[in-house]
Amino acid sequence: MVCEMGGDYFEEMDIEVLPSMWPEDLRNEVGKQFNVEKPGMDQDMLEEVTITEEPSIVDFKRLLELTSYSEKSSSQLAFLVKQWEYKQANAVRLLNEELKILNKQRKEVELQKLEILEQHRFEEDKYAGDKRSISILDEVLDIWEAIPRRKNDSILHKKKLEIDAEYDTIKYWKQRAKELDRLLEASIHREHILQEKLQEIVKNLEKQSSPVEELSQILKRADNFLHFVLQNAPVVIGHQDKELRYRFIYNHFPSLQEEDIIGRTDVEIFTGAGVKESQEFKREVMERGLPAKREITFETELFGSKTFLIHVEPVFSKSGDTIGVNYMGMDVTDQVIKREKMARLREQIAVQKAKETELNKTIHITGIAMSAICTNLDQEQRQLLDVMLSSGDLVLQLINDILDLSKVESGVMKLEATKFRPREVAKHVLQTAAASLQKELILEGHVADDVPVEVIGDVLRIRQILTNLISNAIKFTHEGKVGINLRVVPEQYFGHEEGCQSAVSAKEPMEESSSAASQNSCSPESMQCQTSEEDHDQYGIPDDGAGTSVKMAASMDEYKEKHHHPHETVVWLRCDVYDTGIGIPEKALPTLFKKYMQVSAGHARKYGGTGLGLAICKQLVELMGGHLTVTSREHCGSTFTFVLPCKVSPKGDHSDDPDDELSDMADHEAVADPNTNEANIGYFQFQPRTMGSSGGSTTRTKLLSPSIVPHIPLHKLNDLSADSCSVPLNNCISRESASLEDACSTADPAEIVSEIESSLRPDVDLNAESLTGRGMQRHVDANGLVMTRYHRPSTDSNNVQGSRDSQQCMKKCVEVTDTDEKNGEDHSPSTQKHGKSDGALGTVPSSSLELPKSTLPPKILLVEDNKINVMVTQSMMKQLGHSIRVVNNGLEAVREVQCCRYDLVLMDVCMPVMDGLQATRLIRSFEENGNWDAAAEAGIDQAVLSSDSQPNYLDSRNRLPIIAMTANALAESAAECLANGMDSFVSKPVTFQKLKQCLQQYLPSKNL
Amino acid sequence: MLGLGADRLRADMNRLLALLFHQGVLDEQFLQLQQLQDETSPNFVSEVVSIYFRESEKLLRNLRALLLERESSDYKKMGIHLNQFMGSSSSIGAKRVRNVCVAFRAASEQNNRAGCLRSLELLEHEYCYLKNKLHELFHIEQQRVMASGVRYPMLD
């Protein structure tokens, strides 16, 4: 019983003790966070576990310090002491209880003994002492009656004293004495036993382990458990002192030795991004005295790029000062990557949604527009309608592209296996392209003899890829040819190519391909030769990431598994789509297949597109188990090559089962070349038909203008290539729109638009042509940006630009654009500048096109710093039919006048930075001296002033009217204004009447 | 709300305008402003005036801050601010504000601190008066526009 009691107590104590082993702040109301089983029950389990104690590194001195100084440890110590005392007290209590029990027993025994003695004395008294005389007469008194009863009562320990001797005989008493002696002996014996037991218990107590030992055992167990748990936890636990030097660290993935860590700070241990941040964070926690969590991304040499979630908790001394931090870090890199991926996806979805809504809007507008078509429209309305329709087209195309891409990416897209004739697909794609071709390009196809007549594959997708690549090639080629090369390559080709690709690092293939290409001259013919002869060298275009190549391999396996039959042979078809176009700069190659990527903003502006076409092509090719690569040389051309595995269709059944594709093609075949044996034709060529009246856009053209579409004469090839660059009107807007557009797309809405416009407004074109000596084509892109396209007819006598351009095809394309832009500025400066003024976009250029040059709207510059005045003046000018350009001080005014021609300047006098008087003096000084030296002296930077590169619109013959705007009450008098070179002045506040007078006076030739 | 008060509201507006003209708070430049308001910019006046309010409050704050720099009030800077204030006030036809500005500027040119402070007080007072009245005017106009927008189907 005693032992049991001890056991109970131990158990109770066990549970009570352990929570105190853990820092108090980790304990919460819900339950104890740290519980250990009773030792003994599970000893074996822990023994089986190997506990490696290496990872944790401890600075023991510091630990001692901590134990003696930190608040937490002192409370823990106190608890231990208290508990030990408690245990001691309990042991004492137990012993006392034991002693008490024994005492009680002894007392009982003594009491019995006394009783017995008493009894007997009483008996003696009664029977011996009570010697009353019994008279003979009293014979009747029954003494027996009383005595036996007494005798019966005196039972000791429930044992009846059995004495067979007759009562009150000597024998009786002897026996009785003996009996009692025996009882006494037994009692003494019992006492002995009890005493022995007591001794034993005391001994046991002494034998029991000392509290320190016991506690350390518990500690050890807790430690073991901690190790057991931490063994596989990807965490770092550490303690750092006040200077943030490590004093303890547990790291599951130790990469440093103890001496490298202990006593050092984060910054001293490793370097890289994030290290400083984490140290700062720890310091912050220490200063604030509150625990905190943060996610920190490290980029260190030690363990690469990893994101850690770090929990830092300050440690306080007894007096409440911070003496360090405990910190725990966990690697959450994967989670962060996932999270970011989710965010990206969400963003993409949002973008898609936005685009869909945009489409809905556009469709809605278009619907309205279509209904309005029946009514008579004037020129401007028709232009607006065109803008709407073309924007709709672009958005629709963008959405289709996105849908395609997301289908492929999400794995929803299923490939279909149908029979098709590769020759005919190639031919048909070219034919379709030729039908809508607007340039003098030769489209040609070469199909090698060994290409099977019929193969099995997803013909729709293959056609989509081809169409995409071809239209892309056409878009970027201004002269020469675009073609398809189709050929069978051995199956191991794929492997060989892979090897080649992996052998060459991501940077090298470009050099290789360019060097290969550089051996050739740039004429289209040799380019053609090169593509057919040296294609093995041209491979090495980097894949756009490991992910896709893995995906590609996987999808290929899948494809093979799905479609592989033992008796079927698989051929690898290799298709090159080559062109002699502008080529792709080397630096643009790595991003070429990425979504929404175009070679440059300039390309996007010039060529339009969504930026998804090539990404779709690549994804589709890879989905089919092939791969798509590109090789290109700037200004010479590009070749896109894809290799696809295709099963060869068994020869027998193709005649029985001609599918839609074949019959569809057969129609075309019949029209195009009915005589040739279509199955074996190896070369075909298409020349463009007449421009502007054929192709996919015909329907819309008809829809829009039932009138006869005029035939616009073709220009010479090099003229077209040199001049078809568009001139952006507004740089800001076009830059914004650049991201929308792409180097490739199946249809080019911009071209459609230009076509529509040229057909809709032939009179405008002709008119403009006759006036300026050029054909002008208006271009409208998706953002409503109005572009003007110049086509010089071949008869243009000033065609220096064009011939120079054609000679310099080796020169960078950018330069060509630049010169053209300048050219455009020369001829329609007003169009250029009005694009910049607010609100005038769209309407002004159209009027500038229609009006003769002498009636171009006058350009007025308002120099004014007061917002209210600007608003009022602008609004008044608007009502007077003028749009004006506004700058806010004299300095800006001088700059503005330097680069543009103005007909009138309205100049405030009092302005910050540079006042109107000085600005006027500077402008007049230029008019007189022909240089901006005075302006330079005044601190206007030379870059703006480089007068030989910038055309100057000021000359001494033409005095620019500058009108001062003065407030009567102010010091600036009219005389002062005139003295500084101003022509006149308008007193403020300006009114309609004053403005009108002024304009009439200074813009006499302009129509007001 | 029933569209019956449109005429009454218009009369109210005219009365208020007449009062402001009579008091010299506004001048004919304000009418110019109203002429600029057409269907292409239906809220032109209130837009301009609200920008005016915003700018003016900034200027008033700056002026007060400049004046309260006890040691050396920057009178030149004050002059620039006052020019601005004067320019915009005259542009919207706030005659009295503009006149106070002129006086203020004269005081600032003479480095007359007391005069400046007096002018500032006056300027703030005038500005507040103008602002309240114009707000009232726009409020009536808003109601009028709403009322005149109400159309009833014609019964034949």
C-alpha cells in the first residue's frame, strides 16, 4: 500500500512538473503543449530511435549565463526547487503517516494489554477481594450466574481464552497466565515486524534516487523527444545574444561548423540578399520587445535562393531588459512559389476577363455601328467606324489567341489523329496566304520526294502552326520570298538535335547560327541555299526553359503511347518556314516564344499583332511531340523550323476514305492547277494577285462599301519595302500600345484596316497624293492610335529616300524607321504636333489630310502658369475653333519653339523659372542671329538645341508673333512688353472679344 | 422634383447673380466663363471654379504661413503668390477678391507687415464670402438642371 501511494504520487507529479520545463509563454489555457509519457512504458521506443545530436551547437557558457540571468530560466529553477521541496515534504509526510499508523497499532496493543490486566485484576478483586460472607442461608444465591458472564466478555482479539481447567483452580490460573504470556509475545512480535517494515521503508526512501538525478532524467527524456521530433523537421532554431551573435543553433541541414557559427552574427556568417534584412528584423524585434514573424527571401551562395519564414522572439533578463532573441526559421520556398503562381494565374484570369469585357464592349459598339451603316455617313463618321471595326478585330484575335494558349497550357486541348497530305497542307497554306497577300513577295514550297503522300496527325493544328508562321514571315518581309521546306528526317535526328542543344549553352547557339548565316551573302537566293544546306548547323536555339522541355518530353511519350501501333511507322517531318525579311535581333531570340513578347516596341507599333502567335505555335508543336526552333539573321531573314513525328498512313485505305480535309483541298487544287499530279508535286510557287481586292478582308470591304473598290496601282517593290513604315503620331500612346502587340498573328488587322481605308476613301488618297506627291494611307491600330502611312509612287521624283533605303538593307531597321519618321515630320509637321495637343487626336489629322496645306489649322502656343487662366483660355480658343498647345513657363516655351513651327504664341509675363519677357528675348535673338547662343547662355541645355539634327521652324524672314498677356494692375507695362520684342499684348482677364481680335490680327491668312 | 420649379430656380439664380454683381463680388468676366459652358463641357464653370477654390486655398495657406514667419517675411514670394491669386481671380471674374489682392500686393511691396496682415484678413473674408455665394449658386443651378431635365409625356 505504501509503495502504491508512492507510485500515485509520482505519476501526479510527473504531469505537474513537465510544463514548467517549457517556457511559460508557450503554455496556453487550452492544454499543455509538452507532455511526456511515463518513463518505463516507452523506454524501448525511444531507444530504437537514433538520435543524432550533432546539428545543435551550443555555447555552454552562454547557456549557463542564460540559466543564471534570464528571467525565464530563473523561474524554471525556482520551480524545480519548489518541486523538489514539495517532494521531500511529501516523503516526510508519508513517513510520519507510517509512524502514526504504527503508533496507533502499538497503542491499541498496549490498550488491550491493559484491559486484559484490568480484567484480571477485576476478576481477582471480584472473586478474591470480594470476600463477603456467604451465609448458609443464602444458598440460593447463584454466583455462577455472574462469573461466567464476565468471563465471556473478556475476549482478547476475538480469541476465546480457552481454559479447560476448572475455574479458580490453581491449574486454571496457571493456564490463564500462560495464555496471556503468549498473547503478549505475539503482540511484541507484531511490533517487531512493524518496526522492521518501518526501517525498510525508511531505507527504501533513502535508496530512492535523488531529485536532481530524477529531474535530469526527465530533462534528458524531454531532450530526446525534442531531438526525435526535430530530427526530420526542416527548421532552424537558434538563440542569439544582444549583439545578435549566435549562442545556440539547431540546424537540420548543417552546412557550417560550430566555430563558423557560434559567436558570429548573420552578416558575418554569410552574405547575399536577405541576410541584412533578417538581421535588421531581429534587431527590430529586440528593440520593440515583441515577437514577430516575417518572410525573408535569401539569395546566398551558401544555400542558393530560398524563402524562410522567420519567427523571432525577444528574451528578457530578470530585470526586464532584452538580452537576446530566440529565433526559428522554416524554409517555405515551395509554398511561396506556389502562392506566387496562384497570384499569377489569378492575374492572368483577370486580364482575360478584362479582355472579354473589352470584346463585349467592342462588339456592342460594332453592332451599333453596323446598324448605322445603312444611313449616310460622312467621311469622319466612316473613319470612326473603321476604327471600331478594326479594334474589334484585334481584340477578337487577341481573345482567340489567349483561348488557344490557355487550352494548350491547361492540357484541355486534345489532338486529333486524321489522315492528311502534308504536300497539300503546305500548298494550301501558301495559297491562302497568297490570296490575301498585299506585297510583291514570292511564296514557294519545296517538298522532298521522300515525304509520304499521306500521314496521320492533327492536321488542323499543323495547319494552324504553318499559317501562323507563314503570315508572320509575310508580315516581316518586304521583298524577296517566303517559303516552306518540307522534308523527312531520320528519327534519331531528334535525339541528335537534343544532344546538340544541350551541348551548346544558352548563349552560344545564337553565335553559332549567326556565324553560319554570316558565311552567306544576304541575297534571297543564297539565303534559300543556306537554309537547305546548312540546317543542321542552325539548330541550337534554346528552349525557353527546362519546364517546357520536360513537358514536351512527357507530351511526346503520351502521344507516342496513344498513337503507336506496332505495324505503323513513324516519320519525322521537318518543316522550315523561311523568309528574307527583316530578321530578328539576337537579343530578342530568347524571349521570342514567350507570351506577349515582341522583338521591340517599335516592331509592335509597326507590325501590330497580339504577341501570342509564336507562343501558341511552340506549345502546339510541343504538344504534338515535336519542337520548334528559330534561326535568324537581322536584315537577311529568319527560318522557323519545326520537327514533328507523324505516322505514315497505310497506303491502302486512303482512296476509300478521303476525309474532309482532302476534299476541301481538292477544290482548291482543281482551281489552282488542275493539270498536275497533285500527289507527287515537289515545288510550287505563288505570286501575289492584285492588291487590295482579294483575300479574307474582301467580305468586310464589300460590307462596308457597296461601291466599287478602286484599284490602287502597285508600287515598285523596293519602294514599298522602304516606305511602308508607319509614322507614329503620338509616341506616348504607341509605346503603351506596344505591349498589346506582337510579332506574329494569324491575321493582321492593321493591314485589313489599311485596305479598307484605301478602298473606302480613294478620293482622299488620290487627293493627298496629288498634293504631296505621295500616296497616304491611314492606319488605325487597336488603341485608336492614328498612324499615317506613306507610299511613294515610283514616279516620285524626290525618291532619294527610297533608293537609299533599298541600298541600305544591311543597315538597321531602326534607322530606316527614324529617317522615315523625320521625313513624315517634314511633310506634315502639323499632324505631328496636333497629335500631342489635348483632345485634338483623331479629328485634326483627318482635316489636315483633306485640307490643302495652306489651310492647315494654325498652331498656337499658350505659355501660362496659372491653371485657371489656362483652362479659360483653352476653352475660349476651343470655342473659336482652335486647339492650342500649353506650356507652363518661358523655358518650356523656348524649347517648344525650338522644335516646332508655331503661328502664334500667347505669352504670360509673370511666370516661374523663366518669365515671358526673357523667353521672348531669347526667341527674338534666334530670329536675328540664327543661333540659340543666347538661349544656351540662359542655361537651356544643348541636347535640345543641337540645331543641325533638329529642324528649326524659325527663320529670320518669318517673325513669330508673340503676344503678351498682362494684368493691367501689374507692373509689367505694355511698353515693357513691346520693348522686349513682343508684338502686342492682351490685358487679363482675356475675353472672347480680345482673343478674337488678336487672332484676326496675327493670323490673317488662316481661316478662323 | 416634379420639374415645376425650373423657372423659379432660374429666377433665383439670376437674382443671386445680380446681387453679386451689384455688390461687386463678381464682374462680367464671370459671364464670359458662363458663355464657355456648352453641351461639350456642361460643367465648365463649376469645374473651373472648383479648381480655383483648390488653388486659392493653397495660396491663402502659403500666404498666411509666409506672414507668420515673424523674423523675415518673404515679401517677394508673397508677391508671386499674389500675382497668381490675382490672375486666377480676374480670370473667373472675382472682382472683390482681386481688388483685395492688389491692395495686399501693394502692402507687400512696401514690406508693410501690418498692411499685409490686414489685407490677408480681408482677403480671407472676401474669399469665404465668394466661395459661399458661388456654392449657393451652383447648388441652385444643379437643382435647376435636374428640374429642367424632367419631361412629361405629351398627351394628344
